[in-house]
Amino acid sequence: MPLDLSDESQYDRARLRQWARGRARSAGVDRRDLLRLFAAGAAAGSLGLGAAGSAEAAAQGAAAAPGPGTAAAVAPPGIVKPLPPELFTVRGTNAETNFASLRGTGPLTPVDRFFVRNHTSTPRIEASGWRLNVWGDALAGGPVEFSYDRLRSLPAVERTLFVECAGNGRSFYSSQQGQQVTGTAWTLGAIGVARWRGARLSDVLRRAGVTRAAVDVLPRGLDDEVVTNGVNLGRVRRPLPVSKALDDVILAYEMNGEPLPPDHGGPVRVIVPSWIGISSVKWVGDIEVSAEPLYTPWNTDLYRFFGPGQPPQGSAPLTRQTLKSAFELEAGATLPVHRTRLLTGRSWSGAAPVHRVEVSTDGGARWQRARLHDAPRRGGWVRWSLPWTPRATGPAALLARATDATGRTQPATAVHNTQGYLFDAVVRHPVTVV
């Protein structure tokens, strides 16, 4: 009986077996180099792609970063938009949203405070000269080219969806669970929700002549090639199962009603609802439609679980995002005693709508149900609030935990993996009452 490759777990495990047995093609990297990198990743935990040392070390550096009202942060060389320190924490080639800056901004993340995840640097690409080349052995004919105007002439869809880095929350493996991980030391600000407008990838593929032979669809970015450990990995790319590509994936050219900005993938990017951010390739320039399974470094050594409790060869490639909650409040904030403060925050899940959020103001001894301010729905987040009147001075820990429509609740501890992906435990948010 054939596998149902529309099922994510079956798809990924099938691809993992095929690649290990030499039955999947390495798209753009010599298989020997890919195997060498894969072996190094399984042993050491990560290539360190886009990272600045361990998450623990980077978290310590972030603690010393200037706060609001101090000198402006120095932008990394590859980001175009301003990064004022009250809105962002710069982490290597990336910029993390300071979650407290989202308080009062509404359900959409303003573009001026939407996080930036770059493997290299932001390219500047004019829409008038942009082209999308769709090609591969699973098309009925030869390559098909789409200009920006041709893409915009297709029926448009508009959806409000989050994009979240797979490493969001990574620093808490070290600071909260005492476990060593590698990679960029995100707290909880490597996520943003926007209203994306664009063409369905399925419409593009059908116009290009996709056939029943199609297995994988591989979008590739137009940013610089990535070189690590002496190996040129090429441009960022990660295959999608054809069933996902033909389902709900968007080729977005607008963000919050405006043309897509350079740092967020303009002129056109891929948006893969509810999946980890690496799937939503920015600055997309070509798409391969393949009749055989494809593998790249971004689903062999990277974006899989390695480490204690994981299979020796690593887990299946990661797809769907997990469950998280965050306070719209500075870590270490000072709050006055006997004065009511409206605690606010946001919760989200890649699996199903969030339908309940509970908050503890005493470190987890007691929980109260928060008020939800948005209709729960998949692919976005819900804002919530709870009034709190502190009764005693001193340090305190605020906690928030979400439950989604599948019945899953955030755990007390996240499953450890050496690259620090998919942290989903309840985060202890420190404050001081004076």
C-alpha cells in the first residue's frame, strides 16, 4: 500500500530513508560533501549556520546590550531597515523583535518591528527585473518564467499568518533548563504575524504544467550563497512535498497592505502556513519541480533534532511549528506593589487554534484563565490579558501557558535537542515588585 505523503510525518520519514539509502537527490551540493556535513552535524549538533557561538554565550552577550534610551544599536551589515534598540535586539546577521514593543500594536506585527532572519544579507531586487523560473523533470514541458506583473495577474489570496524561526525560544534551553545548544540565542521575538497577499503556489505550478510524477517542490532564494566549513551550500532552499505545495502555500508580494520590503523577502517570497520559518523562503527566484525526492543541507544537517533521546541519524526533518506564549513586558521589569497592572501577551500554535491561556503570577503555584482578545484560529496568534495586583515586594516569576484545539498544553520542560529547535516549554518571565 503506498504511503500517504500528504501526512507530514510519513512524508519526512520516507524522505529520510530514501536519502540515507542514496535514493534521494542532493539538490545543488555534492552528495559526498552533504554526507560529510551530515555526519559532522550528527556528532557535533550543528553546522553553526547563521549562529554566533552557543546560544548560552550569545544570551549572555544580549544581557549586556544597551536598552531603550541608550545609543542606537549597530545594525548588522546585511539588514536594510532601521533597528532601534527599543524595538530590536541584534543577533549576528539577525534582528529579534523585543516582545514588549508589541504591546498595543494590534493583531498584526508592524513592519518596522517584524523580526529579520538572514543567512547572509538582504539583497536589493527591483520588482521590474525580478523573474521566477519554474523548471524540473516533473513538468509537462520546459521551464516557465513568471515576471512580477504576470504573477500579480493571477488570482490573489490574502491570509493573516505567522512566520516563526524554528529556533525561537532557543536561549531558554540554556538559561532555564541548563542544557547546551548551538545557534542564534533567540528569546521569544523571532516571530511575526502579517497579512500576506499573493498568488497561490498551486496556480503557478499548474500553469507551469506540473504532472502527476511530481514528488518535491524546491523554492530557492536569490540571496548570497552560504559557505560553511569550506563547503559552498548554495542559496537557501528547502523542499516541500508536492501535496503541501498544492495546498495552502502562497507566493507573497505584499505584507500588511504594502509591497513586500527587502528584509522580508521582497519582491516575492514563499509563505508556508504553520511550518517552520526556513520553509518560507525569502527572495524566491526559482522553483524546481522534481519527480524524485530532494535533499539539501536545510533538511539534512539543519532543521532536524539531534542529541540525547533522538535517533542516531537524527529525527525526520522538522515541519510544523509548536506551541508558545510570551508576555508583552520587558524581562526584569520593575512593577509597583499594590497597584494593578494589566498583564498582556500573545500565544500561538502551528497545530491548531489556541483556545485557552492561563497565567500564574506566583511562579506556577496557582493559575488563572486569561481573557482572549482575538477569535482563535490556526496560523495566527491570540492576544490575551489578565489584571494583577502584586501584594508583596521582591522578585517574582510570571508564567503563561497555552492550550490549543488539539488539547495540547505547553509543558514544563521542552525536549532537548543540540540545535535548540522548537522550544515549547512555559517560560519563566522575571519581574521585580517594589
